[in-house]
Amino acid sequence: MIEQIPPTVLSLITDPGWDPASMIEPEHTRALHEIVDASGEAIEGNLFTLHQQHPLPEQPEPSLRGKRRNFALYVTGGASLLEIGFNAGHSCLLALSVNPTLRYVGVDLGEHAYTEACFRYLHSVFPGRVELVTGDSREVLPLAGQFDRFHMDGGHGLEIAASDLRAVISMACPDATILVDDINQHHISAICDWHELQGDLASVAIGSLWTHTGRHQNKVFRIAKAT
């Protein structure tokens, strides 16, 4: 059976200026920002705000629209998403709004005061669909289960990125894929290249549906050697 093209993909095809943030109820984004403000901490960069942006904008950061479009395209399909780097939950909110049947698990160090509170809010909005695993990804990732979608946006150092990618490959369901963030960083790109050479990963060429994101580059791989 040939699947119908999802509305999200149709919007990406027909409107180059479409922002998937429009699929989110505005009060949810406001609630996350109120939690961050109340924590007194500067926010880490995400799909909606720049790093340490203050005050937090009512509308999502325009320069990150390309990343939001790519992420929304990626999570349109799939039944389960593991994201390394929950932060304040913006990408979690977008994923669960775009895909109404998606199950989401986030992994985060939990070092920010706002992270747990943001998770509790999203858990109240999407009961039964969102979980948060707190801890060092090198220690907790093997405990998280199996998934068919992954978003790697956690620690960007060489050791952590290499460990995260190894763990994802071992946890993947057959035909799973991974969206790797900041692929423009040399060591992250090189790690992915090495796994391609080993046959663990295969680049997915998306073409016209993929949005140019400038310096905020990301790329999709199919996990070819799931165990």
C-alpha cells in the first residue's frame, strides 16, 4: 500500500517559507519560556532560540527555521524517537506536535534547573508519550530501549559524540535512521564518515525537501547494521 503524503510534507513542498512552529499551540512555547525565565538560567541554543538568547522571543528565531523544517520532515515518519539533548524541550514539543502518534524519549544531563520542570510540563500536555532519562549519555543510553528515529544533539566533544553514535547504532530497530546535528563540525563529520566506511551508516540523500541551514547543518543517515 502506498502511503499518502503527510500534511507536514505537503506544506514543505508547497510553501518554501512555511515554518512548522505554526503547528504548535502558542501557549506551550510560552509555558516553556516562563519556566526557563523563572529558573534564572540562560537558555542553551535549540530549534527555537539562539544560545543564551535574552529575552526569550515570542516568535521562534527566524534564522533557525531551516533546522525546524528539516527536523519536522524527519519526525513526520517513525513510531519512536530518542533524542540526545532534551534541554528545555523545544524539539520534543515540535516532534510530538508534528507526529501525533510518536513516542518520545529524551536523554539529558539534567544540569539546568529548567530541564526537569520543562519535562514535567510537556508530560502533562502529552501524557504517555514523553519520557526523560537523566544522566550522562555514555552511562544511560544502553538503558533506553529500541527506536526507529534518533536525533543526536548532545555533547559535541569527540569522546561523547563517538560514544553516543556507537550506542545509537546498537539500539536501533531495523531500518532506523538518525538525524545528526552540527555535522559541519569536523570531528562529528569524521566520526560519521568512519561508521559509513564500516558499513554501520549510510547517508540518506533527501534533495529538494531538505532545507539549507547555513552554519546550523544537519544530516540524515540510515543505520545499516542494527544489532
